[in-house]
Amino acid sequence: MASQPTLAWALLLSLLGSCLPAVQPRDFTVKDIVYLHPSSKPPSQGLQSHRRPRPGATPYPHGFKCFTCEKAADNYECNRWAPDVYCPRDTRYCFSQHMMKATGESVSVTKRCVPLEDCLSTGCTYVKHEEYKICTSCCEGSICNLPLPRNTTDAVFTTLSPLNKTQRLSHPILLTTACLWLALMSQHWLTDS
């Protein structure tokens, strides 16, 4: 019986792995973020000086960070040299614009903190006379603009909170995975009883 929960977890993890986009060879990982942006990790335990803010403290309520660069050669160069600073108060989202050749090779990457108005036209456009595709995306959350938009599936506006009063799901894959997990676990519980 102990192998059934292990099998359920293995299936869940393989499902998650197949839903996630493949990582590019020179792309960033969460480990890279913590290494390069140490203030984004949870604060360490222990006594803190009352005169200095604790590590990870925001300079204002709901403060957040975005990867920021202007016309970097690729995603790695953008994220590698992005300054570890909080976004201005008048911004709320992280913006990414990816210009690439028709072959998919990066030409330039721009990332920055933006207000809502700059996120209203996400998607991809094809510049025929220059043979380039430009994909734009926005997201809400600290350093959420780690990956690049490469196609219309990636070039979207994702939010943590609804923009209006109607609730909408910004992560349907996670909802589907959670439902599958619950179905597997309920089947397991029924067979055990």
C-alpha cells in the first residue's frame, strides 16, 4: 500500500514536468535568483538591528522587484546583470519584451517595472520587412519576469489578483494539476477504507 502514494507523487511530478516549458541551456534557475538577488530570499532568523531594515524587507508596503535591462543580447545577459532594486511605487507589474529572429534566436531583451497601462497590449507581432518577431508579456509578483515570452502562449498578462471584481484563473495548469492530485488521493483513500 505504501507504493500507491509514491506512485501518485511520481505521476504528479511527471505531469508537472511535462506541462512546464523546456529550460534553455543558458537560462536562469531559482538557485541563480537567490545567488544573484540575495534580498529576494526569506530573511534569516536571529536578532536584527533596530536601525537597519531586516534583509528582504520592502521599502514600502507591497514592494516588489523585477528583472530590469534595456536591449540586452539575451535572457541570460539580462537576468545576470539586472540590478537588485525595488520597483518605484507607481508601478505594479513586471514587463518583458523579447525581439527574436524568425529562427527564434534572441536579438534583444528589455525588462522593467511598469504601471498597468503598459501591460494592456501583450502578445506577439511579426515585423515582416525586418524578419523579426516581438513578443511582450507582463506579470504580477516579485521577480516574476524570469522567463522570456517566445510565442503567443508565453506572451500574456498574468496577475495574482483580479483586475476587476470577477475572479479569473491565471494559472489553469496548476488548477488542473491540483484537481488531478485530489482525484488520485481520493481514489487512494477510498481503496484504503
